[in-house]
Amino acid sequence: MTITNMKNQQLQVKINTFGAELQSLKKDGIEYLWQGDATFWGRQAPVLFPIVGKLKDGHYVYNDETYTLGGHGFARDKAFEMIDSSEHEVVYELRADKETLQVYPFDFRLRIKYTLVGNQLSVKWEVKNQGQDEMFFGIGAHPAFNVTLENATFEDYQLTISPEISRPFIPINVSTGTLELSKKYKRDDNVFKVSRDLFKSDALIFETVGETEVLLSNTINARSVKVSWKDMPFVGLWSTYPNEAPFVCIEPWCGIADDVNTDGDLTTKFGINSLAAKKKFSATYTITIN
């Protein structure tokens, strides 16, 4: 694995070729990104591909064949190749290989571009279907942010989703990690005080449309993180429960876990994306540090 360093007058960033995963995000010498601790959660900002979340019973069906695939897919555990870099930008690439084809029968190319501008880091995903058949996939982000900056405690933080509109909320079946779409309902609340009980039923999952942002701020100081995106259909907000980990994840997704009542067919999976042969898909989110 190789660590890439980028910096400007405001931010210092580190990214690992393994998983193309963000490793560090500093401003004023303060680390905003969770540094990983297996006691709570050993990862930091994994890329979720070719699925987001869990599959019912750990498998899916495609063309009458059954495939086993772990939660959030395999990209986070694969070595990417760095194919381009400059002072404030780096691009990583992952391609289908013999190992991926055993669990995901599509010839894909995944590129991830990190761009540093001022106090913002943008992350662009580009998925290309290099095969001849229609391709089905999900992709998502999972960055974890420290919430004990400059004497602030976990309970000093809040999450604010903008714009202030009603959004569909999707409950999770805690025992299986799958969705309960039959219990989906609209929520009008947009501000969530961070507490352990907030995450007692796992992640808070909302459907999103258009331009959306989530602000993680606190009442003790001006340190904050904002994650923003356009036209991604879902966001997950998560921290560990009941373990008291000092981080909160803000996760924009183009894909989502299985419904508890799914039949397992990948082509009709809720939230799945499809790409015709040789076509590309792209999506971008931005992390703003204050």
C-alpha cells in the first residue's frame, strides 16, 4: 500500500491506495477524520462498492446463479492503482479481476478522484461498464468524523440536514441489518442532537433528492464538518451503539441494503443502479472543514 499526501494552505490530506481510502483530514493541525480503532470500528472512510449495506442472508441472485458477497462489497479491501496525480488531485482505479468475478460477474472499472480546493475535499466516483451485458451496482461513502475536538464531547454535537424539508425515513431491522421498507415514513425533523440513543436502532437512513448537505457541528467551538452532494438518493448517519465510540459517520449513498422481504434478485433490488454496455456513471460529494 502507498500513502498519498496532499495539502494546501488550509487542509492536509492522506489517502491510501488500499481501498482508495481517506486516512487523514487535518485543519490547523487538528485531525477531523476518525483514525480507526478495532475496539469500536477499525475503518475510517471506506468506499462501498459494488453494494451498499448488507444483502439478505449474505447473497444475491443474477441470471439464476447465486453469489455470496459481504456487506458493503469488496472495493474497501482491494488495492487500487494510482493512475494520475498532481499537487491537489489524485485518481485511483480498480478493475474487475478473477477474484471479483467470482462474487460479482461484471467487467467494471471504478475510478475515484480526490480534489483539494481551499477547505474542501471533493470525492468523485466514476463507474464504467466494460462488459457487453447490463451491469447492476451500488456505490457509497462511509467517512467517520471525530467528535471530541477542542474539549467538545459526543453529546455536544448535532446533525443538521438541509434543506429543511420532509424526507422518507427507512427503518433498519437491527437483528438482520436489512431494511424494513414496509415501515418507511416521512419525517419533518431536520436537526438531531447526537447521543448514544440516537443510534440504538443502527443508522438513521433517509431518502434524499436534489442538493443536500449534512452539517456536524457542536455547541462548544466553531469546528464543524459539512458533507454535501447532489442527486444521491440516500444518506446514512451512524455511530456505534452501545459502545461509546467518539465519531459520527455521514454517508451519502447511490445504493442501499436489501429489504428484509427481498427475493434476492440483483436486477430488481431496491436502490440498485444499472449501466448499459460501455456506459459510465458518476457522482460526487464534498467534505467541507471549518
